[in-house]
Amino acid sequence: MSSGFKRGREGGVIAVFEDAEVSILRSLAAQILDLIEPAQTGDDPLERALGIGPSGPAEPPGDPVLARLFPSAYEDDGEAAEFRRYTEATLRDGKRADARAMLDSAAPGRVELTREQAHSWLRALNDVRLALGTRLEVTEDVHEEFAGLTEDDPRYPAYVTYDWLTYLQDTLVRAL
């Protein structure tokens, strides 16, 4: 298993990954890319140029994972809808760029990331953890729940993956 990230040259980071770890990282990044499709824009040329949603209320996502990745910025539905209308497309673009950066740079063996790439990985790992944690319904008691799982529990691989992603994210934060 990877020993996590370590500080590299000029503010970058270094990690060593096994083939299976890279396969998992690439699969998860690809799933995030599939999940975060481009936001819908309106027919208005200005709306398309600015990447803002069509006029009218912008509903929060119905999928719990998307709702977690794109939470409402305001409690007031009207303000939240207006804010979402002007910001969600840009947020989606950023999340896709981060997932692509991880997908493109994840490789077996030694991986050296620039500071900029490392920050993209950090955001992508966060998105993957949020998505997986939402699907697993992770709470603050996740460690107790995980400790009670046996290897033949069908949830075990997902919890191990979640725990590993948490470890990677922690070592990346410390390395930066």
C-alpha cells in the first residue's frame, strides 16, 4: 500500500502507488467526471457565454451526492437558487478539472506532483471522499462502524477505500 504523500521539490509532493491503487484512483476520478456533467445553460447567448443556468429557479440537485458536492449557499430558497444559477457551472468546471488532473497524473510507481497539481488532487480527493461518504452514509461514528465490519461484509471494500482516501488526503495536506 502507498506510504502516502511526502514533500517534494519546489513545493511539490511525491507519492508511490501500486497498480491497484492507481486503478482505484482513476476509477473514482472517472466516476466523479461522469457524475458532474456540465450544467445546463439557457438559450440566451449571454447565459451560455457566462455559463449560467436558465432564468427561473435553480433547484438543488436531487441526487444526495450532488447535493453534498454542490450545497445550497443560503437557507433562503430564493437567494440559494439565484446564487446557484450564477455559480454552479463554474463550480462544476473546477471539479471536473480537478478530477481530470488526478486521472491524468495518477500512475503506478513514483508520482511527482507540482504544487498546483497537488492542490487539484487535494480537491479531487475531497470530492471523491464526499461522494463515497454520502453513499456510505458516513457519520462521525465511522471508525466504530468500520471496526465492527468483517472482511466478508459487502460494505467492507468501500469502507477500506474510504479510509485509504482519508489517509491519502491527510498525508497530502501534511506534505503541502
